[in-house]
Amino acid sequence: MRSNACWFRRRRRGPAAAGTTFVALWSLLISASLAAGQDAPPPTACRVLADVLARARESGAVRRVEGLHPFTLVRRFQNDDGTPRGTAAFLMTYDVAVVDTAITVGVRVWDPGHPGPSVEISYVVSTRDGRLVRLTSDAGNQGTTARIEDGTLVIEKAGEEPVRQPWRDEIVPKVVLAFIGPMLHDQGLPTALDYRDLNPFGQVPKQEARLRLLRDDERPGALLAFGSFEGRSKPTTVVEVDEQQRVVSIVTESSLSPDGKHVTHLAESRRLSPEAFEKLRTSGESLDIR
């Protein structure tokens, strides 16, 4: 400390020079220390998705997600008091294609025995930056499209004026993230990732959601499961993965009673073999609902 004091005394040019120089150097040291210890902002959901896809393509793991994934879809309805109100059963497919610049996730819902789907949804997302390229959907009997235009998310519905809102890189469609992410969990997907959905109806919720790896006590009987937490202490959607890193079930609590005590709409999807799917699609047989 004495030698430092001498250094300042030899070089000061006025009464306050030593103090001014010391404060300036001390401020620089503090700033450098803070900068070195400061955590970098976490990557956005878009960036995470793009990085996971890049690693999966390098490792070959992307083959897990490509192609047609057939499921049953059973919708269970209850009244607000928890009494059963009915069920409806469908077939559903996720069709995933990955090219150089984009990943496409197409969802189709089929009435058993009918040759064509009753609902078609398609998301196209850039593999370069994870941003939406295009959404097309006929869910809810109303055609919906969405795209990014000059940094703005443009949502269009048949018969309505376009809705425009600033694009944010935390927007990743839940249909894409919650289906693709768990199958590529070992390709750099964080154990918890905050995101904001863009649903098939062209809606962006005000509240962020979190896709999180579930603990062992949260996934009884499941080898591996992720939950999408959307403003509640328990997950709205649970996605289970098997030993082959394939999604085998998707369960979503679509709506609750006003008091939050009862699930009034539960959607359960279970993986089918391609042979079973094709038989059910063409034979007109009723699905076995249990």
C-alpha cells in the first residue's frame, strides 16, 4: 500500500489529483469485476430450439422426430361439478419434416373411417434462428394464418382484419416445442425453458409458459416426461418419452371448472403403430375408449 501511495504522489498534478485518479481506477476495477462475474442473459426459446436442431442434425438424432407419428386422441368432458359429460375419440398424426432451412410440424385429426382429416394445422419454423415462418390452421372451423413481417407477427383470420403485434423471440409454438423438444432432450435442451405459445387459433398468451423436465415423483410409471407449466403449479400438458426417445403420450388439461377443482376437458393422445393407425383409418371401426 505504501508503494502505491508513493506512485500517486509522484504523478499528481494538483491537490485532488491523487484522489481523482484513485477513484477512477477503482471504478474501472469494480466495473471489470462486475462484468466478469455477470451472467450472460439466457438464450431465448427460439435460439434454444435452433441450437437443439443443429446438434440433432449433426449427431443424426433428428431422425427420431422425422416422419409420421400416429396417435389416438380421446377427449374427455366433465361438468363443472366433476360429473362425466361424454367422450369423443379420433385419430391424430404429427408429420415432421426437416430441411436445410426449416422444420415443418403438421398435425391432422381424423374421424375413424373417414378418408380425410377433419382438422389440419401446419407450423413452419426456421432451423437457422427458431423463428416462425408460417402457421396455417383450420382449427375451430376458422382459417388462421400467421407469419413474421418486418419484425411484426401478423395474424390473419377469415373475415377479420389482420392483427399485428411485435415479434418476440420467446414465442415458440407449444405444438412444436412440446413435441420436438422431449425427443431431442439429450441434444442440449435445458431441463427448464421459458417460452410463449402461438396456438393454432392464432393466440399468444400474455403469460409465459415453462417446459420442464419432470422429477421422478412427478411422473409415476414414466421413463421420461416433460411438463408444460402455464400459470399453474401443476403442468397443463405432460409429454412422455420411451426408451427409443419417441413421444408415446401427450395429456393436456384443456380447461378447468371456474373453481379450478375439476378438469372439464382432458385430451389424451397415445402412440399407435403405423399398421394399427392405417387399419383404424380405413376400416371405420370405433376406437376402444377406456
